[in-house]
Amino acid sequence: MAKVVAISGSGRSGSTLLGIILSQPEGVFNLGQMRDLWSAWSVDAPCSCGRTLKTCSIYGDLVPRVLDAAGFADAMAVHKAQSSFRKAAERSADWSDPTARRSLAEAHSRFLSALQLLLQGITERTGATLFVDSSKSPEIALAFDLMRDVDLYVINLLRDPRAVACSWFRKKPDHFAVLRNMRTWAARQTRLSDWGAAQPGRFLSLRYEEYAARPRETLVAVADVTGLGRIDSLFEDEARIMLSWQSQHLFPPANETVLAERKHDVVIRPAETWKAPENRWLHRIARVGTWPIGHRLYPDPA
């Protein structure tokens, strides 16, 4: 039985670093943004191990084996099947309904089979039975949940949508793109709220603000609750953590700064620049794009 801890929620919320931290214990493998593996493979994207995905010691000859066993012509065919699954999942009203789940699993069995074969292959190579996925898309978490012999735990990573809007704008200064991202934030939080309410024992809400303000206390508790192992020994003090990249095999579009720097000595601090007055228009876009759930989850002024 494999255990998958899926980090779901919005981009620009610290998920890449969180995945690296939670995958430090022995026996835990960081899948990164598994949602993007198939498209990244098709362009032979760089891997954080120092190679490319097609020469990576984990994915190098594993992906072709998975494609052959699952009956896919190439990696982009899996990516298309994944897109089809995500669209069907988005249309499904209740992810806890047995009939809806069975229908999704049957209709998209080849995609789910490819994902399961990938997990089995990584287990054979690494001995890992615990996995962390930081795809953030709730549909990918659902895919893991529909697979045989997978025990799913979901971390709903929340960050103030006004902060998320400012972070997206720094990456891509386009107000319409920010609005689309805010609508995605709202849609995912609505979905996660409904799905989590139906099975609360497998869901954990983690606010970026708490994680950044009290890293050691918060993340040690998260690792303990999710069963990923003890990480308290990694911390030098409340905010400083020592990381190993030895077993990390991450690929774009995971946070480009984190991948470029590959820091071993990391100090976690809250990012507060988004609160500056000059960002007020982005704050308003965030409020409009995430209404009403954004205001309900983050009612306080910036």
C-alpha cells in the first residue's frame, strides 16, 4: 500500500519548498508537480538531480516502460488523457459519491493505470512507499484517490489570495491573467472545502501564513499528522532548516527560484511585501476574483 500526501491549493503559496521539506525523511519520495511530468518529459526538461528527465536515474527508462505497459504512444498522449480526466472531474459535482467515482475510474482507467505503474516503478527503484505530490490541482489528488492500493492524504495549502495575486503579477504582469488565477484559487478552495468536509480525517488545512510565521512548530506537526516521519531534527532553530537535495528529482514548472538556488540552508520567513499600498488594485482583483469564498477565508484587511 502506497501513501500519497497531495499538496493541493493555489500556486505561489510555497508548495515547492513544502514538498521538499516533507520529503526529507527516509522512505519518502517527492513526486514534485506530477501533473506536469508528462509534458516536461516530452521536452526533456532539466531535473534537479543535474541531468535531464530522459537521462534521470529515476525517470530515465521508467517513463518509457510505463508508456509501453499502459498502452500510450508517447508522454503527451498521457498528458492529453490526464487533461481529459481533469475536465471530467471538474464536471463531477460530488467526489465522494461512489457512483461518480466509479464512473470516473472506469472512463479514465488507462490514465490511472499509467500513474499507478509510475508509483510502482519509483517504489522498486527507491524503496519508497510514501510520496509527496505538489501538483496543487485537486483533480490530481482525486486521481491518486481513485487508484488501487493508494492511501491518500490531502494538505489544502491556503494563502491569502491578495498575496497570491501579487506574486503571480510579479511573475507575469498581466491583470487578466491574475484574474484567471484568482478564479482558479476560488474554484479549488470551493472544491477542497466540499471534498474535505466529506472525509475530514484525510484532509488538513495548512495556512501559508502560519507555516511561514512558525515553521518548525507547524511543519513538524504536519509531518507527524500525515505520517511522513519526523523532521524536527532538520531545524537549526524555529525558522532555519537544513535540506538535502540528494534524493530530489524535480522539474519545471516547479518554483523556478527554488530549483535554481537549490539551497541547503533555508530560513523561512513570511513574505509581506504584497501588503504595500501600491498593490491595492491587485488586492481588488483578488477580492473580485475569489468572491465570496476568498473573503470568507481571509476577511481581515491587508
